[in-house]
Amino acid sequence: MAITEQELGLFKAIGNNDKGAIEAVYKENYSLIQHFVINNNGTEDDARDIFQEAMMVLYEKSRLPEFELTCQIRTYLYSVCRRLWLKKLQHSRRIESQVENFDRIVQVEDDIEEHDKLTRQYQTMRTAMGKIGEPCKSLIEAFYVHRKNMLEIAGFFGYTNADNAKNQKYKCLVRLKKLFFAQYKNA
Amino acid sequence: MEQFELAEVVERYLTGEMNPEEQRAFEEMRKNNPELDQTVVEYHYFLEQMGHYGEIRRFKSNLYDTHHTLQESGEIKELPLTTGTRIVNMWNKYRRVVAVAASIAGITALFISGMMTIFTPKAPFRDIEELRRKVSNLEKQSSNQRAEFNKFKTKIAPGSDVKFGGTSFMIDPKGYLVTSAHVLKGAKKIYVQSIQGEDFLAEIVHQDANADIAVIKINDQDFQSPKQLPYGFTRIQTDLSEAVYTLGYPKDEIVYNEGYLSARTGLEGDTMSCQITITANPGNSGGPVFNKNGEVIGILNARQASANGVVFATKSKNIFHLVETLKESDKDINIKLRNSSSIKGINRTQQVKKVQDHVYMVKVVLG
């Protein structure tokens, strides 16, 4: 099946965290996944979680320069969701009914394995962040997650100038790094 | 060099913010100092992970927002339940009503036939009248009975030491509520009472005395979860002077109050809370603080005794934090906080009408 330029553009834009692209892919594919999950012993929440996790896989793939999209986004998402949902069903030992068939599925096992690895790394950082406490957590999030500059951060947290905020940020960073590597060794 | 200063130098080196000269000097130092070299390698990995972490968080938040936007615009709809489940649901929902109706019918029938056997052998004239009176009495009785069933009898055992603790509000339709941790101090049993006056048994899921927040869950078969909460939660800092309002139970009935944000920090510069100028009384603790968009910005928890109208609220980012911690520690707890309010843009009176159903009185039975 040929992949259109438009499809490839959409795929790249997902990797750039483009809101419009996310919305387009969401609109196009959500109900398919929703039907699939709900018709296979899932709930509304399960459908959302599975779909969003598949979107994460798509995002990670899009950011890899060497990855080449070989099928339509819809097929890819469906394949990932199917795999993820089956795994979850097996894991929770819910009654496993025959999962309905779909005409086209691609192999995604390796991609999901890769995704699980990234998720573990993400969780390592998340746990370290959870342990660092306030105000460090908010300070570091403001800089690295919300990408605020030091001047904005200083104003937000009530520091008198950007330099003081910066010093505090680095003090927090040193602590976070210790927590992160402690967590990293445990994992 | 202090640790944090080193961190700054390394980050500048890794992000390429150094000028060529500085960079050469730093690389020379790296070569001659294996310890520094190791630190740089560590930071390189750490900052890379930090970068990924940030990217994933940004992407996730976009996904979350998109889901809500599409749900609100109706482009994503919940699927209707399949027929089988719908009937089971209806049975669950109306089981009580059916039981009450059936027992009233049963009692009435027995009573009438009992009356019949007692009165039939006697002289017919007066007795018929009497019987009619009795029946109408009975009717009154059974309508009283019905009224009583509808009135939600209190579930709290008589003689229990009830302290009307405070206020709580729902954060997830599955029955999760938050309140102030101090409200639950010494609690043996906790009940929450809805605005309709119905009591539900609840249990503590988690409490954080430091931030003064507790999550409780309604654990009562009579509780019917709402489909969706009308309000969302915001992490964004509220501006000084911005209007806020709250709902709470300083008395047996829900009470509304409004005020404004007067300081971004709480008592003695506490950054976890903020200061609000509003009228609050004992019992308001644990109540939600909303901004004009109907988003929760905090939880009321204390007032300053020496000053009038100075009230402190725990910021809502602590709720986010607590929910995230809970998710990590217990996989079964699945609390989702809404980011956006569906009551944004409608007037205050209408907002309050929608919000009040989800604000509960907390009754604490002391152990």
C-alpha cells in the first residue's frame, strides 16, 4: 500500500509534537481503537490509555531518523494497540475472547519492546523527580519540561533575580542527579 | 568549585554555550582530570534523560489536552453500553426502588387481609367505615414509609461520637475525594454527606500531613458515580487579586463565599500554599477554591487567628503531585484529574449549581 506524502508529513509532525497533527491523527483513528478495545473486554478508560500509549510509540518512532514508515499510520496504530491490549489482557488474566481480526496488521513487537525500554527510563526519572520534593520539583519542571527561561522562573517563584534562581536550579539539579543514579542502579 | 557551580559549567559545556576558548580550556581540564571526565559523562547521560523526560511530558500533555478538546466538541463520544450490560445496570440502579415498592405492596396486602378477617364477622355498617378509615390511615402510613425511604436515613449508628469535620470535593468520578488531612485526625470512621443529605461511607486512601491533603474514596454501594466532573484542575499559578470562590459546610447546609488571591505564599512564606482573603469558618477546611473559569486552584485549610479574613489554601499542584505519587505506589488506583473545566465561560450562579453536587460534608466518627 503506497503511503502518501501527506501521511508522511503527518508522521513527521507527530515527532515534532505538533498539536494540529496530533488532533488530526486522534480524530481519524480514535474511534477505531475505541471500538476494538471496548468490544474486547475493555472500558472507555482502557481505550484512551491504550490509544495514547500507541501515540507515544508513534512519536518515539517519528523521532528516530532511521525509522521508516512502511504502512499507513492507521494500520500502524491499530497494530500497536492490538498488541498492547493483548498484552494487558494476558497480564490481568481477564477472560480472553477471540480478538477480532483486521485485514492488515504489521509486525510491531520490536517497536513495543523499544517503547517499553524508553518507558522504563522515563519512569526512572519520574521516580527521582517524585523524591526530590518542593520547590526543586517545580523549579526543574519549569525549566526542563515547560521550557521557561530563568527570568520567568525567577518571577514565578519569587526570586529577586535570575541568577539566584539559576543557582537554586543547579543545586536542585545536583540533588536530582544523585537521586536519578540511585534509582538507575536499583532498576 | 562547589558542586552546583560544576553542574552549571558542565551543562554549559554540553549544550554548547561555551565560547571556543572556554571550550578548549575545559577540554584540556577534562583530559587531565579523570574525575571531571567521569562527571561530564554522567551529566551527559543524565541531561539526555532529562531532555527525553521533558519531551515525553510535553507530548503526553498535548495528548491529554487533545482528548479533552475532542470530547468537549463531541468529536469523541463514549460508546453506548451493549444491551446485556445496560439491563444489568438498570437492575442495579433500581434494585432498591423495586424492593421498596414490593415490600410496601406486600405489607399493604397483608394488613388489609388481616383487617378483613378481624372485622368481617361483626355488624357490617360501621365497620366498613372504620375499615375505610383504617385503609386511608394505612395509605398515610405507607406514604410516610415511602417518604422515609426517600429521605435517606442516616447510616451513622446512634450514639457515635460524630464530629462534623469539614468539607471535601470529588477529584475523580470513581468516588475519589480530597480534603484536608487535619480534618481526618483521629478518625475511626468517615462519612461524607452529599448536598441532597445522603450519607456515604468513605475510607482514607492516602494522607499527606505535610501538604495537609488527604484522598478518600467513597466505599458505599448506594453511591452512583457521576459521569464526569464539571470542573478541572489547574497547575498554573493564580495571579494576585484574581477572584476566587469556595463552597463548604461550616454549617449543616452548603455555604458559598467569594474573595480574591491576596498572596502567592501561605503562612511565613510557605510556597506550598497561598493566601486568600475570604470569609471562612471552621468546617470550611478541605473545601475547593475555584478561579473564575471554574478550575480548582487549591484546597482551603486554615485561617489566621490574629487577622480577619486571612485564609490559607494548599495549592492544587499538590493534588497533582499526590495523585502522581499514588499512581506510582499503587497500580490499582487510577485517578484522572481533568485539565479543563466544562463550566468555563458560564456565569457564577450556573457554575455553582453544577459544582455543588460534587462538594461533600465530611463527618468524622472518632475512635
